[in-house]
Amino acid sequence: MSFPKYPAYKDSGVGWIGEVPIGWNIVPLKRIFSLKNGATPKSDQSDLWDGEITWITPADLNSEQPEIITHSKRTISAKGAESCAVSIVPKGSIIISTRAPIGSIGLSGIDLCTNQGCRSLVPDEGVSSKFFLYFLYSAVSELQVLGKGTTFLELSSDSLASFPSCFPSLPEQQAIASFLDRECGKIDALIAEQERLIALLAEKRQAVISHAVTKGLNPNAPMKDSGIPWIGMVPEGWEVKKVSHDFTAEKGKNGQLLTKEYCSEISGDFPVYSGQTENNGVMASINSYEFDFDNGVIFSTTVGAKAMSLKFLCGKFSLSQNCMIIFPKNNIIPEYSYYAFMPLFDYERSLIPDHMQPSFRISDLYNFSYVMPPFDEQIMILNFIKKKEMKLTSTEREVQRQITLLKERRAALISAAVTGKIDVRAESKALAA
């Protein structure tokens, strides 16, 4: 859908904004908002915490898109707020993270306060917070450029206060905000549909693998009781064993030594895997390696919320902490065992109570029981799973591409509307054409 332009434009004097409609002004944020800093009560005084006051940190803000904020992970008491002299800002204030990271943004749906990693913008009369929420969202990359610091980048109060912003009349602000609420809502609904499809694809992948490695490919095969309640019946000819019978697990001999800091001093081409889940588990790359598996090996994390997460690794690498590798010692295809362990690990992880910090030891692994088909059947099942995965992965990539395009469309629409590149007044009930 295309939208008209305004009748006439002028130079804004701000490079990234470009031209703006005649009648719009460019003003620093401090002209139209009161800026409030955040603060943190002392952490060792329990009576300052867990009170009635919502206390926002950068972790409470959505880095993907602006949202209405009504809850925080932690709260503080009235005494806590008084102890650090933090400002309570009213509903309708803009909250923006100014470090770690710069630019996550939200609109307060209640009175609240923040820590020092955020700053609050309290609107003056004649200012639509919703319009400027969208404006600042479109300006995140420009705000990030203003960050300074050595340990971490931080956007200073002065830089934020002086940041130039488009300032149309209040009715236009309201019209643009109303238009963006409606249009972004439509786009977000489409994104949610695509994200649900990705979740369904993941469930289908899990179901395909679980059925193949516990029931086989022949629906008419004679079955027997595995003796493992969560697996139930398995094909005759499949063996039920302890993992310790067929597999060996190891941790890195230099795991404690291979910290990020140490690895940075010996950087090279060989990956170091750790218990982290970001960057596909790769913590660093160094100039040597401990393990070399041409045929592949199972990798598992061992500690934390993502404990017992599996990958299949090939080639030369080392291990840092909070992880292990698992490899067969008998006539078992390593990649098949990777898939065979997926439903096993999912089941065992589900037994860990939510209140406990998951910890997965080699001794735990060796006590697990699993089922294994004959070698020839392993090959057939592995080929079947990989073909199914290829189709599912192709579909998922296309869905992800659609999500990316929708997010780009939303960002472009917001930018065009808040800088006056399109005239949406006629599209909104807030202002007659």
C-alpha cells in the first residue's frame, strides 16, 4: 500500500532525518520532555526490595520493538526508592535503556522507576508520548552512535537531552501514532502467525525424530515392551541398554584454563565450545585443539537452564567449562546416536524440578537407558530423518525470510511516518484529512 507525501518540504538540518514537511519543527528532546535518571537501592538491605514499586532495568525492555511496560523482574519498596532518591515517573513516560544495550525502549503503562541503566522521558503538555516512542524507535541506530565509554558504551543524559527530534503539531502527532498503532498491529499479527508456524515446525521435527528412533520406520514390525515407561513398545531386534555400555563421555582437560580472556591471547582457527548457548556454543577460537572427530561426536551442555542441550560436532575443537562430549565405543553410527539421544535427553530434563538449578554429570548420563536398532536399521533411520529435516529446514528458512521482510516493512513504515516522508493524516481518525 502506498501513501501520499506532504504538499511541501524543507531541509531539517539533520542528516539522517532529511527533509521534513513545512510546518514541522526540529527540537531537542529536552525542549519537550523532562529527563529523569534511575537509581538502585543497596542490594544487601532486604527491606529496600520486593515492594510495590515497579523498577525497570534494560533487561525488562524489549530490544526488538517498543512495548507498554507494566511489570518488572524486580521491585523495590517505598523505603528503597527513598534511600536512593530515585524518581517515580508517571504513566505515559518513555523509558529508554542507555547502556547494555543502548536503545531498548518502552512506554510506561503505570507509575514506575528505573535503575541507572535507563532514563525516563516525561512528556510536557502538547506532546504525544506514543508518537515519540515510535520516533525514538526509528532513531535507535543514531542514538547508539552517541554512546561513549571503554568498559561499555553509555548514552549520556546530555546526549539524550540534546538529541534532535521531529516535532509536528499535537493533532499530527496523535494521527501518526494512531496510524502506526493500527498498521504495526496488523504487521505484528502476521509476524505472530509466522512465529507460530515455526513453533509447529519445531514440534513436528521433534515428533518425527522421536518416533523414528523409538518405533522405527516399519509400522508393521513385530513389537516388544522396552521396559522403559516413557518409550513403551519398540521393534523386536532392538536392544535396550544402559548408555554406559555403548558410550564414553569426556570433558575438556583444559576446560578451566580456557576462559574468554585466555583464549583471546591465543586466538586461532579452532573453535572452543562451552556451555553457553549463544553463537552456536562457540565461546572463542584458538590456535590449537584437543579433540578431532572426523565422523562427528555428540556435544552436550551440563549446567544451567539450557543443560542437556545437544549438538553434533565434527572436526577439530576444544572444550571449555559446563559441557561434555559423548561418543560410541561399539558398532553405532555417531550421528544416529545424536538423534537417538534427543528424546532421551528431553525426557530426563523434564524430570528436573523447576526450582532446581539443572546440573548434568557424566555419572547421570551413564545411568540412562536407551534403545538401539541394528546397524543397518540405524543407516535407514538416519537417512530418513535427514531427508525430513532438510524439508523442514527449507520451510523454516522461508518462514524466517517472511518474518524478516515483515520486520523490515514495519521499521520502514515507522521511519517514513515519524519523519514525514508519508502523509498518513487521512488514514487516521485522530485528524480529518
